Amino acid sequence: MTITEGDSSSDSTPRKGTPMSMFMPTARAEGITLPVMPFRQTAVVGTIGLATLLQMAHSPKLGEDPRALKYQSGATRRHAEVRALVQRMIKSTNKGKNVPEYAEYIAAGIKGEYGNGWSTPPVTLWIPSDDEGDAVIPEGRELVEGTGIQNITIISGTPVIAIDGETQVTALHELYDDPEAYGLTYAKLRGFLVPFELYWGLSVEDARQIFYDRNVQGVPVAKNLAMSMDQRDFGTQLAHSVAKELIVEHQGELVEFSKLVQARKRQLGKNDPEVITLSGLRALVVTVLFGRGGIQLTSSSVDESDLPEGVKPDEARDTVVELVGSTINDLFPHFASRSAVSTPAVLAGLGIAGHQAMPWADGDKVTPETFRDLLVGIKWERRASYWGGISGRAVGVDDGISFAGGVKDSGGRVADAILYPHTIPGKKIRGQA
């Protein structure tokens, strides 16, 4: 039987010797249909199932492997070619090194290990302009009147490129390629939705500009400030414990110390009512916990597994919180006056010195009482005659000083001056040199 395009004749009776004819369907776009919310004429936001996302946005790792790419489909090779126009390499870069850790994070979130306290940013997708016509077909009507929600269809085989969030896309490919390695199953991943924004009809130049804007225009968060926001970080937990448990007398009233901790900024402003930053308090507890090695951890994550050998989390928490709390209470008038003790390098040095009062410390140990006694005679005023060359440098006249030096440079010197009062630095910070 031969099928040909039919005509409009009402005579449907086949004639002898005449091939049967059928009406062919009207041409339509075939591809992936998604419900979305538009925010520009050619830009939408929505959510997409993980498997569907990975079907459209191919693995960047695969696209950067010329040997593997040679055996891939034409669509995959086309995807790799277009991606190379707007994205940086992921192999052998910090971006690529972050992929396994990102995959672990997402897997832990999917498994419920973080409760609701986890998030990934929406993936920004781009479909390039096509001389042969639009690769995205809007349905042209709202699914629910007045909501703006409508369907679009992305034509099959269209290259869809992640111009922001590509590390996340790569990590998701890692999860989907081997879910068992991350304690997941395909059934669990099938129910995972990824938020996205999609641009189409943009030139390569426009896509590059979006890449630039997303990666450069924003102000990056300082590492130590970011760490102070990580509620799963053990150092941040200790800092919050100190802030909540310590009660100080301030301006004639008993106040919970947490009310005097600035959590939003890296440095205290002149008119801020707080007396210490959360990042500074975290640096203090981390250096008390780890000593000199804690300086590196002031801008890195601290996990319970990082504790010194044989030290239990509860022991560390109780011992560190007790020492730090009592020390801040002893020195609170100096914190309240914004003296040298509130500067990052001095806080780190104070913590390193305090570490020697921890049961797990090495070297010249001191008791908590001896450590607190060592602080009594120190001159905490911001003066070059006390702190110049130890945690700052002299500027101008009238014994002025700048504490602009880094924690790594000055923390150890401050600790030695605190612990060894008979040395020249030790005498200097006590006004005896």
C-alpha cells in the first residue's frame, strides 16, 4: 500500500488501481516542552527535572576530551563547539577540582542530611541564535490565565549551554553517571528538580557578556566572612556558643554577648554598636583550638574530623568555650573601647597563646589561670610604642599605629609576646621596653 498526500475530495471510496491516500499531519516542533515564567521576550525562569537538564546540557568534561568526543554524536560535538565560544576550560582548573566536592554537597542535600539549610543557585542556560529559525517555540497562551506561566518547546538537538552554574551542571552529571558512589539511586534523582533561567536568541557576544557580568560584576565575599556564615562549620558553631553563653556588663547593663557581635561585615565600622565581628570571634576560637595551625583555618572549613587526635567534639567545645568566654569577660572593657585586642591579628595571637592552656597542646603548656594572668599587664591601647613591629606599624605622629598587617604575618609574634613577658616584644606590649 502506498501512502500519498490526499486532496479535499469527499469521495473516500478507493478506486480500483488507485493508491490509498492519507492526509499528512501539520508540521509541528518536536522536542522538550517545559512550563516556564517569562521575564523578557526571550528569557524565562522555571524548574526542570535533573535527567531532562542533563539530556540538554551535555557534560563539559566530555566536551573537553577530544578522544572521547570523536566517537560522540553530532549533537554532542555541536554542543562542545558552541560551549567553547563562551565558557572557560573545566579540566585542570580550580573550577574542575571543585566538582567532586560540589557533587558530595548536592548529594548530601538530596539525602536530607542538611534539612532545609542547603541551596544551589539557578543554572543559567543559553541557546544561541539560529539562522534556520528559532530553536525555542513558545506555545503562545497561558496555562492558567493571569499567571504568565506558559509552555515552551526546545527543539530536539538544540545545543543548550550553561553560561553560569556550569560547575553545578558538571557535578550533577557526576551524580547521575554514578549515583551509588554518592549514596543515591536513579529513583531518588528522578524526583530532583533544578531551578534554571534560560535565554535564547542571543548572539555569542551577548552570552559572553552575561558570563562576564555574572563572574566579575558581583563583589566576592571575603573567605573569613563567608566561613563565619557556615552554620555546619565547627569553628562557627564554637563562636556562636561563646556569643550565646557569655553575659557581659555593657553600659551599665548585663547583655548577652551575641548582641555585641557584628555578623554581617568583615570589619567594624566607626559607628557600629558591636565590639567584635563574628569572623574575628571565629578566628579567636579556631586558634585557641588548633594553635598556630589554626591561622590557616581562619578562612577554611573546620569539621569535627579535623580535631586534634584523641579530642572529642564535646571536650573541645566545653574547654574552648570556657577559656574564650572567660578571656573576653576579663578583657571586655578593652573590647568595648575598640582597643588593639579587637584587631584580627591580635585576636589570632591571643588565640594561639590561649591554645597553650588546652589539654591537647604541645610545647610550653600553661594553665588557664596562668594564661589569664599573663594578660593582666598588657597595654591594649592602639599605640605604636606598644604594638609597633609586633602587630602593626607606626604611622604619622603622636604614637599612631596601623594594624593593616595580616593575621598570618603577625599572629605568631603577638602570641610569643603574650606568652613570654621577659622577651623584648613581651616587655614592649606591657609598656616596659
